[in-house]
Amino acid sequence: MDFNLKKLTSDAGVFFTRAVQFTEEKLGSAEKTELDTHLENLIARADCTKNWTEKIFRQTEVLLQPNPIDHTGARIEEFFYEKLDKKIPSRTTNGELLGQYMLDAAKDFGPGTPYGSTLITVGEYQIRLGGAEREFLQTSAINFLTPLRNFLEGDWRTISKERRLLENRRLDLDICKARVKKAKQAEAKAAAEQELRVAQTEFDRQAEVTRLLLEGISSTHVNHLRCLHEFVEAQATYYAQCHQYMQELQKELSRYPNSFASNANPSTSATCPSPVSSATLPGVSPPCLASTSTPGIAREPSGQLKIQDVQQPSTGHRKAKVLYDYDAHDTSELSLLADELITVYTVPGMDPDWLVGERGNQKGKVPVTYLELLS
């Protein structure tokens, strides 16, 4: 008990002496031993590596698991498994969960119905997409996140510990230098010089240990570079799989009869090709390979609707509230102001993302996404 009390008193005295030295250095009333330029550069490089590694690590976590507090509690669960040093179980991804919901819904709606059979097809591919995502998450966690975490929680902690020891040795060295200067009697000065030599030796030894650890940052960069390549490779594989699955899904869906699209314009004698760009032809259906004969709708030679000659149908017109301001891009469109009320209706052969809008004597195409239909 006496030994522990003496050690505690000694440690408290050393801490207080160092605190005084540190405060005097900050106030400029005490000299400070500067580290050599090479060691200072190594420390700056290490701090830079630590800060950016930490940011990249955190943001990669966000990329792989955007919402840590969702219904699955994904990242919270990972935290507890890491603390318990146990393997994290494989979790169902959101894509797999969505696919399973679609399959279950198809059973209730009827697998033989158009909607039910399509739900089954889409659901199966959503499960495949979810499986590819799970594999990507696991690969990225092992090959990229884990090495970064090991550096932050292992190597960097060791470096930080040795740097703190180096700072303490420096403070002890400067304290001894100050004692030598203050010593008046020869005996006291000799004792202070002996303490200074010991402090200088300990400082030099700790500086060498710290330098060796800091020089290892270069090998850390090499290791993280390899991990970065593996992360990009995992991303490329994942996106390629997703692209392949979506192409296969589109081919599967193209085999189903699109009754909704065929009913939109029953007088069309041939299928219209897909538009090249919706930006170049906003709100207008592409010209068909065969002519259409919808009565009462005038068309320009290019096949576009001529809004000025479109007649309002006897039924089907509705009131709509404008949600946002919209500036017309050409004379066929109608400019809108937020919160105003207009009359809207549709005509056969028109892009489903657009409606014909009327405000007084003004008439033109308006985008559906800018409207809230009221009646």
C-alpha cells in the first residue's frame, strides 16, 4: 500500500512538472527543444494519412450502408458482433426483401394474371440484384474496410502512444535543461547535468522508435493502394452484374403483351419506336413507322401534335393545381405559375408524362410532374 502511494505521489509530481513546463512553453517563458526536420515531416505525413483514412473509411461505410438505423439495424448489429469478436451473420438485403414481397404478392394476386406473372419475374431478378449487392458488401468490407479499420485501431494507436511518450521525454529533457541553468552550487549543477544526460538519452531513444514507426506509413500507403484496387474491382463486378440482370429482365418483360400501351392509341397500325432522347422531344410521342388516323387531332408533317387545333374532349377534363413554376420551351407548351389552377385533359397519341392544359384562351402541353390533379 505504501509503495502504491509513493508511486502515485511520484507520478502526480511528474505530471505537474510537465504541465508547468508545457504551459511556460506556450506562454513563451520557457525554451522548447525542437524535433529535427525529418521527424517533423514524418509526423505531418502521418497526421495527414490518419485524417484522410478516417474520412474515407467513414464515407465508405455510408456508401455501403447508407442508413445505419433502419428496420434491420444493420450497422448497430455489426458493432455488437465486432465487440463480441464474432462473425457477422449474412443479412437479407433490401433488394432481396423487395423481391420476396413481390413473389408473395403474386401469390395473392394470382400467378396466372398479367400483373402476378410480371411480379414474379421482376421479384426473381430483384432477389438476384440483392444477392449481388450482398456479395459486393461482404467483399468490400473484407478487402477494403477491414484494412483501413486495422490501421486506425491498431497501427495508429501504437504510433499515437509512442508520440505521446516522445512528447513526455521532450518535456523531461527541457525540464532538466532548465534545472541546469538554475543550479548555482557545483554539487547541484553536477546532479542536474547527470539528469540531463539521462533525459537526453531517453529522448533520443524514443525519437528513434517514433521515427521507425512513422516511416512505416509508406508501407501503409502501399497496402491501402492494393486494397483500393480490390475495392474498385468489386464495384466493377457488382455494377456489371446489375447491368446484366437488368438487360435480362428487360428482355423477359418484352415478351409479355403490353396491353396498356396498345390501348393508349388503338388506331395506330404499327408499333412506335422508342424515342432517342426525351430532352430533344419533350412530351411528344415519337413518329410512328405507320400513319395514325385519330379523328379530330391535327398533326404537323413531323408527326407531332398541333396543340392549337386540339379540341377539348367532352369528358375527361380535370382541374389541377400547379406545384412549381414552369417555363415553356416552345410554342406548343404552356408556362405555369406555382399555386395557380388550370384545366387539363389528355388526348390519344400524347406522351403519358404530359397533358394538355388550358388557362383562359391559352392552351399548351404541361408536364404531369408539375401538377396535382384535384378532380
